[in-house]
Amino acid sequence: MSELPAHDYALIKVDDYFSAKRKRQFDYIASQGCRFRCTFCADPTVFKRGWYGLHPDRMARELTDHHRRYRFDEIAFQDETFFTSRTRVEEIADAFLAAGLDVAWTATMRADQGARLDDALLAKCKRAGLRRAMIGVESGSPEMLQHIKKDITLEQVYASTERLARHGLGAILNFIVGFPASRTRVCRPRWMWPPACAPSAPTLKSPFSISVLIPATRLRMNCCAMAMFSPIRSKPGPISITSAVAKPG
Ligand code: SF4
């Protein structure tokens, strides 16, 4: 990936994006692909479960130049899974510190990766600007997590959230409601913050999205096979969605 030319941000009006977001937050993609197999996601088909990252020195150099030009307050790493390689994350933090890149950043993290991260690395990432991690939880139901092959547990979500909170780092926990479970079963997401997270509730957010059957995903293929969804008519079948409950604190 490091052999590819840099994205040319001059082709877009970056300030218009800041205005639309109402904050000077700069989007940047530092890696491509993902090694996991979630059935609702097109990534496993598109990248064949491969993952490729930009060299940390190149990231530091490009982001320092972008910061000089666009004067943003924050970087949002829009990678599928920023924390895939512990070694690389540490090199990124070292490169940012060496470059004197004094900017806050948010990055994507899987719960199983976050639960494994050591305190020394999180402390270094914080010194290098990390302020929050975005974790795809998707469902508060262990059965649904199994059904969509997310390959994480709620215990790992709790562990990563608590670890981030211990370092004064925020967490955005993303959920998806309305996964088609079967022709007749109602998808019923469940989620409660663990009591240990209560002190860090102000730094936690949990946005909810509605499930969409994206082409080339295993979930859509399964639904087509079960005649829940016709690829020709592109019309949803009899899928029930119940409202989700998020209870911070
Ligand atoms: S949802 Fe995230 S973890 Fe799962 S396959 Fe897609 S990019 Fe990977």
C-alpha cells in the first residue's frame, strides 16, 4: 500500500467537509482490508480477508503536511481495523511523537484487539494523540454476535472499554439493529453498560445504525438462499425490528 501515491486532497474542498461536520476533523485512511469475516460486511469479499497498512513514517510525514495546510483539530482514522497490528500501532505512535504531530486522533478498534492491548501501548498512544477508539459491537446479544460471525464477546467489549477508560480515553461503541435472524424470529438487540463503566459514562457513546443487506455480503447471500430477500426485486422480506435500548451508566 505504501507504493501507491498519496491521496490528493487538493481535489476536494476540505473546508466544506469541516463545515458539514461542524468541526475541523480530518478523515484519513491508513490501512485497507480486514482479516475478519463478519457476515454483514463487504470487506471479507472485497479484500479476501487481507490487510495492508501504510508505513508509519509515511503516515507521519503526510499528516504533518496536511496539518500544516488544513489546520485541523483532530484526525479520524477511517480504517476498517486500525489496531490490527500491535507492532505497527506502536511504530505509528513513535512516528507521530518523533514528528511532533500534536493532534488528537480517533481510530477504529475491534473489541478482541482492544481487550489484548497492554497498558504501555495505550499510554504511548495517548501521548501520541489518541483520544478515543471506535469499536463495532453491533449487537448486545451473544447469539446474534455468533450469528453474524463477529468473533467477539461482550466480555471483550467490556474489557476494552474499561481499559480505554483507565487511560482517560473515550469509546464509541457502534451497534446495528435489524439484522435478519431468520424468517420468523424477531431480531432483539440487548445491551447494558457494565456497572464498572459507569464512572466513564461521559466518555462513552453508542450510535445505532439500521442493518442494510449490502451486495456481496454473506448475510445477503444467506437471506437470498432463505428467500428472505429477492436480489431481483431488491425488496426486503418479512423482517421484524424491535427497538434497541442503550443504558449508559
Ligand atoms: S465489520 Fe469490521 S471487523 Fe468485521 S469484517 Fe468488516 S471491517 Fe472486519
